[in-house]
Amino acid sequence: NAGVTQTPKFQVLKTGQSMTLQCAQDMNHEYMSWYRQDPGMGLRLIHYSVGAGITDQGEVPNGYNVSRSTTEDFPLRLLSAAPSQTSVYFCASSTRVSGNEKLFFGSGTQLSVL
Amino acid sequence: AQSVAQPEDQVNVAEGNPLTVKCTYSVSGNPYLFWYVQYPNRGLQFLLKYITGDNLVKGSYGFEAEFNKSQTSFHLKKPSALVSDSALYFCAVRNTNAGKSTFGDGTTLTVKP
């Protein structure tokens, strides 16, 4: 059981480039979300989804786009990378099933924008 | 809007001493409260949660947390700290919108031998 899989683990971009961070889960979880982690700022929610076809903005959505066409996949797109988007990105999933409310995290993507 | 405050950036304790990492929260409705731990260069791991029931909840690695509704707090505790407990700890809250969890800024726990 792989859990939550994120790719790539590391990425270096130039300012203005676009890219997609991939996230997949094999637990049939309804909820998926993207966070960024910056020193001293904890984890900030970028976008989240409560099911296929349904997405919503979190605290820091600007510059990012998401879609959820299947239950399993929740890719995060950087439209035009900026140095301020240098961060560690975590994808997470969870279920509405009572008793198992915790978040399951991927291993993270370290992104540098030059 | 929901929020979490972890008032201490850093907590230092000696091995064998009790530890407390503080967390206060704000959320509408009944809170779902969580603690997660992040070891260096690792992802986040679940420690424990409070959904309903007893105010003292027990979790992994000997950690426990006390829910206090009147003080809107959910402090993480351990009776006897280990050097291996040194890590970054995050408190998180969500309400019935299960897709939206809000995290505190994190507290770095250092346990010295």
C-alpha cells in the first residue's frame, strides 16, 4: 500500500517557467490538499478538494492551479514560477470515515525557483 | 476562520524530564484537533487526535494531549522526554469541512542528554 505519492522529490525552475507537481493516493480518500512549508510559517494550505470535480482555495492560492478529475490524483500547477514560490510542498489526503480523520502526507517536493 | 497558535518557537528540555508543547485554537463548531511530528528531512507523521470523548488523549511514542474547551487549548505532553523526541511539532485544527485543516507555525523540541 503506497499511501500518498508525490513526484518529483526535487525540482529547480527558472522564473517564469511552469510545472506540475504530481500527487496520487491509493486509499480511496475523498479529501486531498496541498500545503507549502516555509521556515517559521508552518504549513499553509494552498488548495484542497473534497471529491472528484470539486476544488476550493486555501490560504495562499495565488499562482497555483489545481484540478481533480479522479479520486486518486490531485496535481498542483505552477503557472509562472516566482522566487517566492521556493518552498517545500506537501500533498495530503484524508477520509470522512469516522475514526480515521487524520491526514496522510506525501514525502514532499523541494522546489527552488531561481 | 479557523486558526492555531503555537506560542513557543522552541522548547528545550533535559532527557527524562516532562515536556509540554503548547497549542491554542480557534474554530467554529466542535473542533477536530491533531498533533503531527516532523523529523529532520522527513515528512509529517500523525501523533494523536481529539475528536470527542475524554479530554486526555493518548497517542504514539508515549505522547498525550489534554483538550481544554474553556481555554481552547490542546497542549502536547510527555512524562519523560527522550533525545529521540527532538523534532518539529505541529498542532492542527479542522471543523466539519474535512478538506481544510489549519496548522500552527510549529514548535521545535530539543531534548538534551
